[in-house]
Amino acid sequence: MTCRRPAGARTQARALAAACAAYLLLSFGPGAAQVPAPDPWSLFADSLVAALNERDSVFVTGRTDSSVFGAALQAADDLPEAARAYVNAIAAGVRELGSVVLQEVPPGTAFAVVRVEPGGDSGRTVLCRMHGEQMLAYVRIALVMRDGRVMIADWHNLATGVSVRESLRFWMDALDADASGRAGGGRRTGSVAALFVKLRAGDAAGAADELRRLPRKTVEHPMVVAARIAAARSSDAESRGRLFGWLARSPRRARRYPLLLVDYFMSQDDYRRALRATANVERAVGPEAGVACLRAAIYGASGRTDAAYRAFAAAIELDPSFEAAYWRLLDLLVADGEFADATLVLDVLAAKFEYDFDIDEFSEVESYRAFVRSTEFRQWAREWEQ
């Protein structure tokens, strides 16, 4: 779909709302495009995403017997046998390390396939968007074909830079280093295992002590950074600010974790760096609806509403099925007083995503109260209830 400004449109907001309506015609009208038959890789990717979206929460594990990712280790030819033995040892009871769960996806996260690309070993790589109420992330899932079956070889979180395969190797190396330290007659250096235990227990002082004694390479490893960020979610705002400030101070770290730093830059009203971080994300994943929505949010927060509308138009064009784009556009239209166009977006949400709106619930949203009192909304509500 190409979004064009319709003749006689009064505002850019109306143009965008009309673009939403144009999508309805393309989707449900007589000229709808035919979708080609999917290949086995795409079928697998779609089935995987459907399974993920049915779960209350997702735990990406290295265990070979526990989840939809059970084939991951078996499918990776170059993964050392020792890795499987280590994971099995964890599964048998070494749970205090907290590494049975190598990555955890927050509840309420929606997965969507962005594209399926050629991968190594004649396999494929699936780029997936993970989107939640307060989060946006991307994962690359490596697929291989074994005995005529598509199997998962790796799961790489682009936000944290952590992959399951690298996580296993990191833990093997870390345990070897801890064992060498104990064999040497003491703990002159920090312990990764002890660090993770203290992070999970909320022992900030103990974790800081372990970090001071660990090599810099280990401190900056994505696994350690990801664990610190996970622990910071339950800490106070000042502690979270210090951690993200540490990430932002280094240009190298800022380039490595751009998606993690966008919210931090926005909290500092540093919209220039937030936009630069978004551009770095786009370089990693390509033009994508979630990134366009993120850019729209930054423009909106900085008062550049025209640019925000253009970014929402780009998001809808890139992925007309990305529901969050329509809700974020609705929020901006309401805040901008473009109530007639806002009701058109409501119609799109109802038709495309099958919403059965309860009119009274709109009054409970404080930012929508002026909208609810408007003539445009009242007329829309009367037509809706008929």
C-alpha cells in the first residue's frame, strides 16, 4: 500500500487516517492481492510464532527436553557435546545459577514474523518482532533442515545481543574460570556464578563487589549486561539510571545496545540520541513497522507532530497488520484534537482487528475525555451502537 494525501484533505492527520481506510479497501475489497503459497521454512516460522503467541510467558532454555525450543541443541552440529552435558547438569538441579532459563520473554509479548532470510548451512533465519505494552525487541531465530524436518538451531535477542548458543558457551567458560580460581586456593577474582546469584537475590552491594573483581571483558559480556538489566527492573529509578548511564557513556556500548537505550535517552529529553539509537536499530533489522512506531513516539514526545504522522504512515505501509501502529496513531490524533480522523481509526481497528468496543470504557481513559465529549465521538458512538 502506498499512502498518498487524498484530494481536499485538511490536515496531514486526515491523510494518515485516510491511508488507514485505504488499507481496508485493499484488504477486504475486490482488488485484494493474492498471497503466494508459503514454503516449508515460512510455514515453520508461522507455526512457531503462533505457538509463542499462545503462551502466557516464554522461557528460552538450553534444555533438550523442556519446550518448543527442544530441538535447538540437537540441531547445532558445531555445539560441543560438553554443552549438552552442562545443560543436562543444570536441568538435574544446579538451579541456583539461574541459567536454566537463558532468556525470558515478558508475559503479554506478541510475536510477529518480519521476514525469513537465507541463513548458514543452507538454512534460514527468521527475524521476529517482539512487542509488548512497554517493550519492543527483535530476535533472529536460526533454522536448519535435518532429515527433512525444520529445526531451531539458535535464538538471538538483538536488544541484548545474547544468543542461546553463546549463552551456553559463556556459562561453560565461566564455570571453568570459577573452578580454576577455587583450585588456585582462593577467590582473588570475582565469580560469575556468584554474581548471577546476587543479582537474582537483589543483593546490589554483593553484585557490585563481584563486578569490581571480574575482568572487564566479562563485565561487558552481553550475558552479564542482560542479567544486570533484568535485575535493575526491580530496583529503584536511581540504580536503573546509573546502569543505563554507564551503557550510554561509551559510544561502543551505545552502538551495541541501541534498543535498550531509547527509553533512557527519552527520559533525559535527549531526543537527538534517541533518534540516533533508533537509526542504529533500523540498520540492524532493516525498515520495520516497530522501528517506525518507535521513531514516531520520539517525534511526538519532542513536539514534532508532523514528523510523527509521517512515521506512523511509514509503519502502516510497512506492516498494515501491526495493531500497535493504529493505537499509537489514535493516541496522537486524540492529543492533537483531530477527533474526526480519530473515529476513522476506530473504524479501522474494529474492522481489521475485530474489536467489539465498549463505549463506556473510553470515558475511563483520562487522555480521551475531551475526545469522548466531542461531537465527532458522540456521532461515531451512535452509529457504532446501532
